[in-house]
Amino acid sequence: MRYSHYADGGWIGMLLLLIFVLVLVGGLITVSVILLRRFARPSESHDQAIRILNERFARGEIDKDEFEARRAALRT
């Protein structure tokens, strides 16, 4: 009596199942990493943009009106 219909494939079926599971897990991990990187970057680039804007204002490269307009644009 056979215990499971999965045993019909023998060792080739088990190897294919193992490869499928590894590809599936690898794909899920890859998608997770890509999504985490995509959502982590905007805050870092936003902080850097504000820092550069503050430096330009401090050096006198832009006036107060331009500084406030650009800062307001970055907030949205």
C-alpha cells in the first residue's frame, strides 16, 4: 500500500520539489528585499535634499524666498 501519491515520482520528483521550493523561497526573499529597499530610500534622499538646501541657504547661494519655496516643495 502506498502512503502518498508524492512517492510516485521517486527521487526525481523529490529533487524537482526541492528545486521548486528553493526557487519559491528565493523569489519571496528577493521581492521582500527589493520592496524594503524601495521604501527605505525616499526618507534618506529626502533628508539629504533638505541638508543640501540648508547648506545652500547658509552659504548665501539662495535667498529666503527661494529657500522657503523649495523647502515647501520638498515637503509635498
